[in-house]
Amino acid sequence: GESVGLHLPTLSVQEGDNSIINCAYSNSASDYFIWYKQESGKGPQFIIDIRSNMDKRQGQRVTVLLNKTVKHLSLQIAATQPGDSAVYFCAEPYAYTGTASKLTFGTGTRLQVTL
Amino acid sequence: GAGVSQTPSNKVTEKGKYVELRCDPISGHTALYWYRQSLGQGPEFLIYFQGTGAADDSGLPNDRFFAVRPEGSVSTLKIQRTERGDSAVYLCASSFSGTGDTEAFFGQGTRLTVV
């Protein structure tokens, strides 16, 4: 699969503030992206996904924005809480495999929530 | 079960030894995936099962790695002649069908340390 990477390795945010985690991708044909949250000692947990025919998708306290022109997506977390502290990955399926769960992951961004 | 279960949680082995890592997927999930996650990196795909058969083993790094899923449920990842570079967290994930955009659920991983 094509590379999926992140801009910032660590992000420190005060509790209650909004967090923005960025991700760049290189394959312009990519049409599906997923954000995962991984807490220490646990496996990745699905947060939200977005298809390339959308620019924005909202969940509970989370929003994903997709800018296909610059091949960039972001995860916004509103009113960040201590429980949001984790490593966040963007991921995309390998192309033409018939399954959305054979994934290529970026390196990850560690979100640290300070009180 | 309620989630994907992996055993053991931690495994320390000596260089050159053989190890087996077990994954018990969510009941009814036909697709099962193994990933490897090195420290500070995102998970890397190893192998994907659809039912009992390995649909895609393109991520296995070499012939020391092998995985089976004889009854289409529990899977075992086997590593022969372990090397220090095999030290990582091995993650298992399962999804309902493996086709389309079905969500993959990850286990907590097995941390393998080769000394």
C-alpha cells in the first residue's frame, strides 16, 4: 500500500480544548480512510471513517476532514478529555484487495491531555 | 466471546526458540488478520484469513513465520528460530466478513520479547 504518515509525533492539549491531529497520504486513488485510537497496552480501536466522496464526517465529539486536493485528512476532537490520551493512527486499506481491513497505518500521533 | 482475545499477553523467549501466539476472534467473524507493531510504529499487516484459508500472506516477512486457522475460528501465529528483531507486539483483528467496509476489531496484542 501507499504510505500514510502523520505530521506531529506528539500533541499536548489542555483538558477542555479542541485537538487536531493531522495525516497526509500519498496515493491520490485512495478512497477510504479510518482513524484509530490506541491506548497503552491495548489494540487499536476504530473511531471514525470517511470515504473520498465526502469532505467531512462527524461523530460523537470527533470530526474527520478530508482534503483530497492536498491529500490530507485531520481528526478533530472537541472538548478533549483525559480519556482521550492515546496514540491516534490514520489508516487506509491496501488498494484492490477486496477487504477494507488489510490496512496500512501511519506512524501515529501521541495525544497527551494535560489538566 | 465479547472481543478478540489474544494469549499470552506477554511472551519472553530466547533467540532461536519457537513460539506460538494464539488469537480467539469474535464469534461469527469469518475474517481474521495478524499485524505486527514495533515500538513507536503503526501496525504492519502480516496475513489475512477468510475462513480457514489464508487469503493473503504477503505481509509475512520470511518463511520463519507461519499462521494457521484450521477450523475457521482460532488462529495461531507460529514463529520459528526467533530473532531479536522479531520482538514486537503482535496484534490480531477480526471482522464479520472481510469484504466491503466491515469494521475490524483488534485484540490487546501479545508482546513478544526475544532475548
